[in-house]
Amino acid sequence: MLKIAIQKSGRLYEDSIRLLKECGIELNNGNKQLKAVAFNFPLEVYFLRDDDIPQYVYDGVADIGIVGENVLLEKTKDIDLVYRLGFGRCRLSIAVPKAMQYESLDDLRGLKIATTYSTILQEYLSQKQVNAEIHEISGSVEIAPGIGLADAICDLVSSGSTLFTNGLKEVEVILRSEAVLTANKNLSEEKKQVLDKLLLRINAVKTAKNNKYILLNAPNHQLKNIFSLLPGMKSPTVVPLAEAGWSSVQSVVNENDFWEVIEKLKQYEAQGIIVIPIEKMIV
Ligand code: PRT
Ligand code: ZN
């Protein structure tokens, strides 16, 4: 049985649960207890505060955990980062009052910076050789300059609206973060095998999300060009159409180059292009 720690409530909760569901793992936890057991996979789920997860994984109370990379780096526990999950994206940034003249990091010298991320900030400032005072607080960092507690802040930002409403501007990005899967360094062979099974499923879900299934019709004389755009998993499937000289092509296209590929397909006389989401993809 593998034990996974996920956030009890907060920004990573929904996506963590959804990921397990998409991996086909069903939990018996209707009313958020501390712990849930999967019906159909050797997995036990612990619901914890995100800040505690690195410690629990380090101690082996949990074998693996889902946590923001920002928390993982702040807690500096010797645990492995095994997979970047692609949700909970944000950045850890330094922000100063809008009215402040800011040209470069030099402008932070001698200032007081409020943060809950003192370890990461300290390392960043040392690396950049900026001598500033770090004022560690436990929350509501964004109000610190307004109430005279600090000159600047270092906090997580996603849309930027919290900074905006507090009269602050983002001036340096220290770190880009997303949710990651972490693991204890000393898992038993049996647990490693369960983790590998879980990773295969996570990978299938993530790969599927990054790809689309595409079907189109094209004149045979353009097939070579079209194949160069759509390499597919091995190679595209080609089926002749009832109309002579035409074929139907089926393949997989990556989300990132999607629109570019579609434009080129049109240039190569592709017609009737249909794009379908993929649920799971094992390559
Ligand atoms: O109770 P617990 O300790 O478990 O939760 P928490 O309150 O400490 O964490 P939570 O749920 O707020 O965040 C969990 C994780 O989500 C973080 O560690 C990040 O990895 C990730 N994440 C992604 C964020 C944000 N985006 C985010 N925007 N965490 C916090 N914020 C906050 C930020 O601190 C600021 O107050 O949202 C505000 C800024 O948002 P914008 O959209 O206004 O810029
Ligand atoms: Zn927290």
C-alpha cells in the first residue's frame, strides 16, 4: 500500500483529487476525513496542510505527496521531485509599492521585505548579492507595505490582481512554480512498483491532455506533405476514400503546435478536419 499526502483544502485540493480520478483511482472519502483508501488501487490518501507535506514525506509518514514546488523548495527537505504535474501554476515574485522608482535589484538594498518564503528569498538575495532585511510573517503579506510593516514583499502571484488591489507592482520573478509529485528517497521495492504504476497512469493522463486526435481528408498527391506535419505516434493511419485519389488520414497532434499545424494542413488541401480530445494516451 502506497501512502500519498495531498492538500486537505485549498488551491491544490481539487486538481489533486481530479488527477487521481483521471488515473482511475476511486476513493471512499465522501466527507473529507483525514484519510481515504482507494477501492481499486493500493493507495491510501492523507489530507494535510500543504506546508506539512514535505516533512511527512521526508519522515515516511507518507511515501509520496503533491505539493507546490514553492513549498518543496522552501522546506528544503531531502525528498525527490518525481513529476511536474502542470497545475497550480504561479510565480514567487518581489513586489514594491507602485509609486516606488524601481530600476534594478540594487534598489532593494537596505529595504525590509516581508514574506512567508524566507528561505527561498534569502538564497535569492545572497546569490544576487543584495543586502536587504527579510521580515518573515505568516500570512497577508500583501498588506505589509500599506501598514508600514515592510518596504516590499515577496509572495506568490498568479493573476496579479492581489498586487494590483494593494497598490503594488511586481518587479522581480524569483521562481516559476507548479504542483509536483514528491517522493521519499527510501521507498521499498514494493512501494516503488506501485509508484511506477501510478506514474504510468499520470503520464497517460498528462500526455493525452497535451495531444489531440485529428482526422482529415486529403488528395493523395499531398499525403507526403501531410505526413511530415503529422508524424503520429508511430505513423499516421491512412484509409482510402470512396472517391478516387483521396484518403482519410488519422493522427495525433500536439496541443502546442496545434494551430500552426492546422494552418499548414489547409495549405496542403486538407478538408473536413475533425479534432477530438484524447482521454488516455500510452506511448
Ligand atoms: O491550508 P494550507 O496551508 O494547506 O493552504 P495555503 O493557504 O498555504 O495554500 P493555498 O491553498 O493558498 O496554495 C497552495 C499552493 O497553490 C501554493 O503553495 C502554490 O503552489 C499554489 N498557488 C498557485 C498559489 C497561487 N497560485 C496563488 N495565487 N498559492 C497562493 N496564491 C495566493 C498568493 O499567496 C496571493 O495571496 O493568491 C494570491 C495572489 O493571487 P493573484 O491571482 O491575485 O495574483
Ligand atoms: Zn499552507
